[in-house]
Amino acid sequence: MINVVGVRFRTAGKIYYFDPCNMELNKGDMVIVETARGIECGSVVVANQEVVDEEVVAPLKNVIRKADSEDLKQVE
């Protein structure tokens, strides 16, 4: 089993799954994540949950950290 969180980058957009890296994240938390397009800010829509390995598209990218006020200013 793998621990993951679901993150959206746009309202009603696709949910992407990331490795929370031992962070406890809640629905609504803003996070900085590593994506194929670089570093992005998204909203947690699925809090930490365990899923079977077969459901995860490897390699799973990491949540770098929770977004801080400086990160949120750049997103606006």
C-alpha cells in the first residue's frame, strides 16, 4: 500500500496523485508539488489515503511542502 494525496490545479480540473512525503495534509490545504511541467501550486482535494500499489502510476511525484503566503501571492 502507498500513501497518496489528490491535488487539483484548477477548479473542477483533473485530480493528480502525489506522495505526501510523511506530511499529514487535509482537504483544502494548498501545496507546492513537483510536476512534469515544473514546480506548481495546487489544492489538496483528497487527504492522505492508502491505495494499492497497482492503482498508482509510477513514478509518483512528491509534495514539496505546504504553500506559504509568498507562494500564494505568486499564484494570484
